Amino acid sequence: MSGLSELARGLSAPRGFVVASQAVSAPDAIRLVGGIPAPEVLPVEAIARASAALWQDPAAAVASLQYSAPHGSPGLRNWIAEREDVHPDRIVITNGGMHGLTLAVLTVVERGATVAVDDPVFPGFLWALEVATDRILPVPLESDGFDVEHLARRLAAGERIAAAYTVPDFHNPGQVCLSAAKRQALVELADRYGFHVIADDPYRELRFAGKDQGVGVFHDSDRVIHVNTFTKTLGPGWRVGWMVLPERLVEPVIRLRNRLDVHTGAVTQAIVERLVTAGDHWFDQLVAAAAALYRERAGVLAGALHERLPGVFDIRAPEGGLFLWVRLTDARLDPADLFRRAAASGVLYQPGEFFAADPRRRSSDRHLRFAYSDRTPGELREAVRRLAVAFTSG
Amino acid sequence: MSGLSELARGLSAPRGFVVASQAVSAPDAIRLVGGIPAPEVLPVEAIARASAALWQDPAAAVASLQYSAPHGSPGLRNWIAEREDVHPDRIVITNGGMHGLTLAVLTVVERGATVAVDDPVFPGFLWALEVATDRILPVPLESDGFDVEHLARRLAAGERIAAAYTVPDFHNPGQVCLSAAKRQALVELADRYGFHVIADDPYRELRFAGKDQGVGVFHDSDRVIHVNTFTKTLGPGWRVGWMVLPERLVEPVIRLRNRLDVHTGAVTQAIVERLVTAGDHWFDQLVAAAAALYRERAGVLAGALHERLPGVFDIRAPEGGLFLWVRLTDARLDPADLFRRAAASGVLYQPGEFFAADPRRRSSDRHLRFAYSDRTPGELREAVRRLAVAFTSG
């Protein structure tokens, strides 16, 4: 009687932290939870100007209200292509990063096929992946990213995958970047075994230390789908992102995306295009200001943890992105108990187990993910103070 | 080596009119082609005001730039629910009508299942349907819509379908409305055989004659997915629409839509919400003005055809919507030849064969679809003059 498709029946319910935490947290809890841009760096005034300019230009206004190309606005694609250093034909505008991931999955992952993923993994990807499969091959995350050698051994042993998924820059949750050498090795492995690499890169612009490991090797490959978005820079509310695709995948992705919802909103694309092309370096300045703010917040958070809870965590200083991923050093501490006490003390974070790709391996059980991006330095210090209370209340 | 999923391999290339016509038409051709809103009735000034008000309200501006609920903005859902006379929980905001159709298909149509569709049919639906199946059961369109008795006989004979698709108001391309009696009969049939009805209703607001056949029977049913959109009223460029869902389908649709692209853009929803809630009757006045303009254009087109090409077409006066669907009365005329001559004379329309659900039945080969919505009265008269030239040049 339900009449649901097998696809619909196979999609799991929301789970994990969000549901759990809402039940236990104090109303004034400090949430170090989501990868959310700081309101302070969202360019509201520039948006107001770009938006007013659009509506005051009759031809552009009417054009933005009509149908437009499924690939996206040519002007926006050109601007992105220049930044990515690829031909504009290879850029497809999406409704944000998750949309790019799902389009990639539906295009290159056969139903029921296996996909290699980081362990720990961004759980949103596993969630999206269910539109095609729930068979994953967890690949350990090392200090220089996705363990390509581990995957190579599994493939040599006969395992077959449709795709390998990783977050190459400022991994969520694992904080690390994939080294240039591993990028090259991963692309070569994809060539050898005929799978696709889905490189999910929403934090890439937000570097504030260390050295960029480069995306040219991805763009030179016929096997990499590089997914990016304006979500972490201009805001999630736009739902505007992009894919850099190998040429042969552009038409298949367009055929699919055109069916799903025709094209990304032309109004939003028109405003975003006016924003990013407003001045030669407007976007560079925006992301530089955002990165500076996130560097400060990452520093405040890590510093407060060192100061108030010395030796309690293994901490590496982030080089970019929105997250601090720390490991409890004391093996006797129960992470679930700590999480409950922290929530009761008025501080929320994501417990590491939420990010486990392989629940049996329990690789991230003893980790905590702190999102520092949308909390002020004062809030971050207060959050650590409350966390220290949670430790002493145990 | 291609590595494309079966889904991606199964999606057909763009086809039909658009590709063909671009090759043959004069640069100054008058296009009576797409179901596109008239630029004159797109409320650019009101949008400019709503948009400026949003960006001048710091809290609302920042909220619109962040993540929001996958169901859509509560305010916009409430406004729609009141118009639809259903509980707001049953409204899901989509990225426009096509998105609603695809979500419906992926949620209730098993891969490879059969779906009953109007014949003639909106080809965009067959295009979207390929994400699940290419097996269709064409159901003739009568002067009062989808032939429910025909479908009942096929079902009684053992045929099984996952869903039945129709455009109940101002059918595209067939111009007709589904009668109240047939709406009731279709819903009862869906109950008896356990299929879903996908009611695609983008033109519903644009009535300028005749009597509304009502959607209450759809909303009272547990079997109807009612898909609507702001595309034909506020413009396609927003990519904002909605579904009215039976309660039991809300969660499955949300699980899917959340995976595909998280949620419809919060910026666009915030502007659209401010627009439609700007005054008690703002939207009513907008659609009334649009309907009056389309009534005039439909009248000009039909009048010019009667005057310049008397007896050449069977013509029924439209009661709403954007299209005139006429049939050639002279069986000796070759429609393909006429189309080529019309294009050479500088007028483009959609030949009927493009809309055939069952190519063998050739039910619409002798029809022409004229879209009058985005052409001025002067252009419509000139288009008919050119069409008359095409007839005499044969």
C-alpha cells in the first residue's frame, strides 16, 4: 500500500548528533556544531548593492526571471573557470556542494556499487550516497589525508570501486589536507582501475596557514569530479556551487541535472555573478578577511583548550577551514559520558563517533569535532570554560 | 571505460523542436514557442522593493544566507497552505515544477514501472520520468481532460501502473481542463488500484474564462501528489515551486530532496515570501493582471487565425494558460512541410508530433501548439500574417 519506490524505501532517517543533542542541551548552550560561515564575514552590504543593481537594470532583471541554461550562467562559469584554470565548458553550476556530490554519485556510481570513502568521513556524503548505494570501503585518513596506499592494496587484492570520495582541503572532520604526492597517486590509481575520484572541496578558499597542495592534478585528470560551492564563503542560503568536470562527463551531468530541476536559479546566479565580478579582487579580499577571522578563532579555541585542559587532547593547529578535530588522550574517559556532561554544562560539539565510516573500526570514537567558525572569541573561551566544568563534574 | 551509471546511460539526449527549429528559422522569426511569462507581468519593481527590504533587515538578511529547513521557509509554506487550503505540514518547497515532478517520480515510481500519461503529453515530463522508467501507458486526452475510463479499462484488463500523470488545468499542450467529475473518478481509481496521481498544475492561477474545477478532491486524497510552481507567475528564474503531499509522503520526499541539494535557496525563498505576503491581495492582483493580458493575447491570436486563415484550423477559445492548441482541418496538408514553410516565412511554433506520448497513435500529428504568452498583440498578428504566407507558398 505504501507505493514507495525501492529508492525511497532505502533512504535512511536523519540520525546522529542533531537529533540527540536537541534533547539534552541547555537553551543557552554554546553550539560548536555546524560548518557555518560567521555572519560577520557574509557580505550583506555588497549583496544589497549587487541585488539593487540587478533590479535597476531592466534587461538583466527580466533575463534573470526567465529560463536559463542548464550549465549555468556563462558569466559566472567564465569567472569560476578562470579561478580554476580550466575551460569554461567544464564548469557546471549546481545548487551548492551537496547537489554536486549527488549529481556525481548518480552519474558515475552504479546502484549497489562500492565507493571508497575517508574514515572518518563527512556523514553528509554517506547520506547523499544512499541515492545509489550503501556499500562503502572505508579508507583511513592520515595526517596527509586519504590513505591512497591502503586503497591501492585493496584494489590489488581484487576489490572494485566505482568511485573514491575525499575532502582534499581542510578535511571535514579530520582537519588535514591531502598532500600533493597523494593527489597524484590517487589520480593514477583511478586511471589504472577505472574509477572516478569525487573531490569535495568546500573549504579550499579558507586557508590561513601552510601550503596549498594544488588542484591542477585533479583538473588534468579525466577521472576527477571536483565539487565546490559558495556555501562557505557567500553563504549556504544561496545554494550555488559548481563542478569542474572531465569533458566527457559534462553532457551526462547536464542531462541529469536538467531533469532534476532544469537549472540553478537564474536570480541567484545573477546576483552572485555581479558580486564576484564587482572588482578584480573583491572575492579574494572577502575570503582573505574570512580566513583571517577563522584563523583568529581557531587560535583562540586551541589556545583555550591548551590552557584550561592541558594534556587532555591531542591538538594540531588547523591550517584552514572551519573545524578543530581533537583526540582524547586519556583512554579511560568515556566519550559518550563526556558529551552528555558537556551538553549539561552548556556546550555542544560533534562527538567523533558520528563521523565513523566503519563503525567496527571505531577510528574516531575518541575524537571531538569543534566548529569554531560562527562563534566569537568570547563564546569560544566560555565554551572551553564550560567544557572544563564538564571534565571536573565527571 | 565510460564508467557511467546505468541511470546516466539511460537518459536520452535533447530532441525535438528546439534543436530542429534553430537550424531553419530566420533571425527575426517570431517565436510562439515556449510557455514563458510575459515580461510585462513580471513584477520587477515589487521584487526590487522586497529584495531591498530583505537586505536592509540585518537579522533576516543573515538568516537567508544560512542553512534553512529542507521543507522550505515556514512563512512561505504557511502562505501556500492557506491558498491550497491544506495543513502547512503537507507543503514542501521545491526548485520549481520540474523539481516537484522529479521528486514525485523518484519517490513513488519503481525503476522500470509503468506510468500512465496524457496523450498528447508535456514532453518535459517524459524527459524527467527517465530518471525512473521509460515505460508509459498513453491515455487519450479528451475535451474534458485525461480519459479516466480508458485507464480504468486498461487496469481492469490487468495493466498495472505506479502513477498517472496529468496536467489538470489548461493542459500543456492540449489546452483543456480536467472536469470535476473526472478528478473524482481518477482519485477513486488510484485508491482502488493503489497508484499515485501526479497532478502537474503550473497554469492553474492563469484562468481567464470558464469555471475552476477545483483541487479539493486532490487534497482530500491520500494518493495525489499535487505539483505547482511560481514559474508561470513570478518567473522561471526563481526556481521556486511547491508540492502538496499526502502526509505519509512528506518524510520520504524530504529525505530525498535533502540529499539532492539540501533545500531550496533561502535567499530566493525569503524574497518570494516577502513578495507574496506584501499585501493581502498582492498575488491575486498580480495573477489577475497576468490573466487579463493572456486573455487579450489568446483572443488576438485566435481572432487573427479565424480572420486570415478561415476554416484552416479547429480552434477552441482557451480558458486560461499560455497555449492555443489547434488542429489542421485539411487532411491533405503535410504538417512537417507546413512547419518548414512557416519557419522560412519567419514564424515558429511547436508542431503537434513533438507532444505525442504514443508515436504509433500519432494523435497530435495534425496539431500545432502556439504559445501566445510572451508575444505582443502586434507580434501575434504579424505571426499569423506570416503563417498565411506560408500557406499560400505551399
